Amino acid sequence: MHYLALACDYDGTLATDGRVDDRTLEALERLRNSGRKLLLVTGRELDDLTRVFAHLELFERVVAENGALLYRPASKEAVRLGPEPPEAFVERLRERGVSPLSLGRVIVATWEPNETAVLEAIRDLGLELQVIFNKGAVMVLPPGVNKASGLAVALEELGLSAHNVVGVGDAENDHAFLRACECAVAVANALPMLKEQADLVTAGARGAGVIELVERLVDSDLEDLEPGIERHNILLGTGTDRSEISLRPYGTSVLLAGTSGGGKSTFTAGMLERVIEQGYQFCLVDPEGDYEQFEGSLVLGDSSQPPQPAKVLELLAQPDQNVIVNLLGVQLADRPGYFADLLPQLQLLRVQTGRPHWIVVDEAHHLLPSTWDPATLTLPHALQGMVLVTVHPESVSAAALLPVDSVYAVGEHPARTIAAFCERIGLSAPQLDPPKLQPGEVMAWDRHTGEAPYLFRIAPPRAERRRHLRKYAEGKLGEDRSFYFRGPQARLNLRAHNLELFRQMAVGVDEETWLFHLRSGDYSCWFREAIKDRDLAEEAARIEADRALSATESRERILDAVERRYTAPA
């Protein structure tokens, strides 16, 4: 279920002439019985609201005074979300004969044409106050306080994201809170500008429009609207015709695959930056510690301490907290089992909260191998909102790949990558001439559209993700990513689990061992596959290819290339 809550304006939306009819109340009850929550977001003062509406218990939270007051119906607690009105301001309005004049716990309200007197009083007293209009009403509030800010507080208390909320309203003061919701709905009697900006305009007015909305929510979760709501899309890059290439933010699953050094990390980092900018939540499972320092997220686990699933879920219970699950401390053979235990718990959290909106699985061929049995999950919906990242799509579980909607292929053989995906799930691969991708380019294929694959250029992260110098220089890479000096007869077994150890061992090994790995291309392969540094790998490959270099010369050049890029700990 995508939409877990409905946030409603009161006057002109739920209510007609201040009253809510029985059919509208029945619709609200039906929505609650579907497992969704109701929030009331109104410009009215709480005392006034309770006089005209006796059913506040239907709502989990009431945001009153146009965002300045939060009311919890279950406990009957009211919390101010701003300071009390300045006494001097209220007194000045009374002196000027402003009437009617209503004072809430934070709000000061009157009606047109008193706005001139209100603005002059604010100016004369040098106050920092804002004036909000609502179909003839004039409301004065502290700066930054509006229906959107009040709704944000209510959602935080309920552990909900605005991306799982539908908002419905009719007037000027509803603009901000409707923009904050994933789906913005205007009833038929709404102001023209509000209708213009809404994702849906109901056929019915006021309560009849709300009834119509509730029926669509309960019956289909507004699934038919999803393709048309593009304002939350996640930018991926730019097409060959300079058009924006974007990803729907909900209900989509993606495979990002291709050879090492092809741009998978850049693609993922840029996408996640924009996921954060849009306010969506992600959980990234990181087997190799490649995202230890990703901004806007909290990393759990390191090379010595496996992350605890309970702690992962505890952090994800906060709607604005993104989590990276670092599995360096989990043995390679145990990682699929760890993920098989974590994934159902993430799915349960999604059922309860709609989050995390995205689950990103790096090295998916390790965590979802061909032997993976998803018996505990209901497919395909369980694997929606996922990004699977892998070098080897042919080694990923077919059950994990079946829900994939779009394939993004990078690296040297994008057509081969798409073909491997198709073969794995029993599809016919699209016919195309194998292109040679330029750095930063992606071949994309949307499997459900029937259209041919197309190319686009990745929109890079705002600030290119810094290579994790300290991790590679002094950290502890896993056994499968370490370098082993073995020599031609495998007489040695010297493990370098970081670049500093590699440097030390490289200085000490005999010439025969050094040249054996040099001629085998092992150094450039390690830099590319384990260190994920394409530039270093290419420089090392050029040194490996130069047969005129002696063992001493080649050793000096490769170690110099490492030291120029990576600084050992002080």
C-alpha cells in the first residue's frame, strides 16, 4: 500500500457551511477501516472547531490554526507550534477598531478588508509576522508557520513520510500542504489556481469530492494516477536529444549492471543524492564498504562489527533517516543468509510505514545468488522499489530479477549485459547493434514498453563522491577483495587487505613473484575489481604491458601510481 494517510482541509473540503454530512463521515470511517490514518489540517482555531465538529476522534492528529497548533484527539493534548501573539500587536489592532478579531493560541485572525490595518500594524511595530489569506479570511502567523509545517510535525509524531500521504483541499492556504504531499487533490469547488496545481481534481464538490477520493483510495490506492505524477521523479541523466531521463519514485525496480569501472558507483551515488533531495528514504545494503562516507545517511557496521538488523529497523523507523548496512564484518559465505534474514523485516516495515521507499542492493550476485529461495516473500510486489547492482546479472536469482522494470547497462558490453538479464529470466533479448559506450554513458531498456534500448548520459553527483582514501589505504578489505602474493608455484600466500600492506609487501617480495603477477595483469585487475579505481587500473595496465621494464622499474612505477592517489595514515 502506497498511501497510508489522508490529510484533509476542513471548510470547503470536508465541510459545507461549517458542517460535515453523514455520508462524508461514513467515508472517513471506511478509510480508517482500510488501515489508513486520517489527519485534519485546518485554519480554524481548536475551540471553534470542537463547537462545530464532534468527531475529532476519527483523526490521528489535528493541525489547527493554519499549522500553528497540534492536537492529539486520543489524549486531548494541544501543543503550540509557535509563540503566542505579541500583545502589542493585538492591542494595536484593537486600537484601530479591527473587527472581527479572533485570537487563537498562536494565530490572530480577521477578515478582509482589514488586511491593510493588519499590514500597517506589523510595519509600524517592526514585527516579523506573515499574513495568509483564505477566501476572505486574513490570518496572521509567525514566519514559517503554515499548514505544511504543521503537517510535518504531525507526520513525524506518527512516523509517516509525506510521500505516503494524499492531501485534499480547496483554498489559498492549502497550497503549501498539498505540495508537501505525494498526491495533491483539489475538490471541484477549489480555487482555479489550486486545481491547476493538483494531481487530481474530483468531480464532486466539498464532501462529495472527499467521498469520491476515499473510494478511489480504498479500491485502488490511486494506482492509476501514478504515471501522471511526475513532480517527484528522480533525475538520472540526459538523453541524446537533451531530454531529462528520470525514474518513477514508487513501485519501480531497477537492475544496474555492467563491467567494473563502467560507472555503477557514480550512477548509484547520483541517484541516491536526488532521492535524498526529494525526501524519500533509502536503505542501501553495502557488502564491500563502498558507501561508508555517503553524505545524508548513517552507516551501520564496519569491518569488525556486523550491523544488527534490529538497529537497522530502529533507525529506518525515522522517516528522514537513510541507512547504509555495511557488511564488511560479515563473512562472505554468511552474507546471503544475513540478507535473507534482513529483507523480510524490511518488507514488513514497508507494509507498516510505506518505507524505506528504496532498497538498494550492491553486489546483488552475492546477496541474491542464483540459489536464493524467496519462499518467505510474496512476489513481485515484495521486490518493488529496489535497485539491484551487479557485475554478473547471470549469477543473480531469477526470482529477484523477475520484478525488474528497467535495466541500466554500463561498461564495455552493455548489449551483452541486457542479453544476460533476458536469458536469466527467460525473455527474448532486444535486437541492437552493440554500441561502445563513452565514459558516463548508460544503455537503458524498459522491458514493459516494447521500445528499443536507448542511451543517456549520467547526471553526476553534485560533488563527485570522494574515493574512500583511508579505507583503501589502511582499512581491512574482505578476504575475497584482498590481494595475494603467491608467485608462480604458489609457494607464498601473503595477503594484502589494504593498499598500505600491498605497498609494504610489494617492496619485499622477490623479483620472480613480482614479475609473475605483473605479467598476469593481476595488479591492474585488483585495482579495477577490488579497489574500484579505473584510472589507477589503466595506469597499472600500461606498466604491465611494457615488457621493456625491469622488475625494479615496474615496481617503482606501480607503487608511485598508488602513492600519488592514496595517502597512507599519518
